[in-house]
Amino acid sequence: METGDHNMAARRRTNGNTESVDNYLKAILYLGGAEESRVTIKALAGRLSVAPASVTNMLQKLAGSPAPLVEYERHRGVRLSSAGKRRALEVVRHHRLIETFLYQVLDYPIEELHEEAERLEHFISERFEQRIAAKLGNPRIDPHGHSIPTMEGEMPEGERPARESILLADVVGDGTFVIDSISDRDAHSLRSIEACGITPGARLRVRKSASSEGYSVRTGRSSKVFDLSREVARDVRVVRLPK
Ligand SMILES: [Zn+2]
């Protein structure tokens, strides 16, 4: 993806710390602010665990720079400019490529990928990004089942999480599902999810747990039944298969 070192340097000068700017852009992207809709300061503050006043401050700075990464208006919220969207998707591409590399090549445990990628995603060079992608055979999906944006800064077709996917925690009644993707944000959850054999692309048979608020699940062809808490079920996205 094309973002010259030149731009990076300019951004660092005008907007302060690249790392925190990137995290703002990613959070806005995640909350849907790359589309027509705008993201509220409250939602953004929640996602970033930062005080709303600091968020407002940062957005004013970002929106006021010569090539703004965001469009921000008081009371209307914020969305990404096209330059902001490009950068956000580039950072997401870095993140997901790094996670895939750590997992497949360096044998990192699944629950350690995210934290390492959060650190490295801001700093890898274009060359390094291309080398990783080539080494991995230009993967489209990361180990958590999330689509890796293309070199051109677009989400590939059949983007995952799929639009028709739902949270396992929102499943009502029994059914058979395909596992779409798993949130990468909670290491503890990731460990228990992997221990149940839940991986993207696998089949999942689900019924409401009789004993608790959670779910009883079986994956693939295994006959072993696992119990998942509601909380862990919030980190798993699934797509229902027709009966
Ligand atoms: Zn991650």
C-alpha cells in the first residue's frame, strides 16, 4: 500500500504521535465511521478508553491539519476522510498480516498474537509488509477469521466478519453454524475458545446450555461437548446453516 515515508514524517509532525493517531483511525473504522454514518465522541471514547474531552481535543487537531484524516463537526460526530480511511485500512492490513506471520511462521500461541501486532502495526515498512505477504502466499484471512485488506487498501470480496454473521451470544435456540470469526481482543477468551476446537471455518453445533446462561457446543465431527459462557460467546461470530 502506498504511504511514503514522507507522508509518515509529515503526519508525525502535524498530528503528534503516529501510534495514537493510528489507533483513533482504527477505532473510527471499527465503529463504522468509514461509511456515510458518523461516530459519536462517546462511542469513540468508550472504544479507546479515553476521556471524551481528550477525544474532542485530538479530533479537532486531526480535522484541522492540512490534509485531514477525519471530518469532525461538533454535535455531528466524526468520520474518516478518504486519506484517513486509507491509512486505517493499511494499519489493519499490517495488524492482520503480522498476526498471521506470528502464528504460522513463528508459532506464537493464538492469545499472544494481538498484543504483539498492536505494537508492531504502526512501524513496519512497505518492504517488510510486502515480504511478509509474499512469504505467507498473500493470505486473505488472518488466524482469527478476519479479512486482510488488500495491498490497494480495500477489503477483499466476501469480507469477514461476514455481514450476515451474528454473535454466538445472540443465538436463540439450537442450530448448526459455520464459525465466521473470533474477536482477538481478549487473551483469556481466545484460550478457552481454542481449547473447544472453535476455529474460523469450522462447523459448530449449538444448543442452549441446560444448566446455565451459556451454550453447549460441538465442533466439526467431534462428539465432545463443551460449555461456553455467555461472555465468551460474545467473542465468537457465526453464520447459521440452513436446516
Ligand atoms: Zn489483533
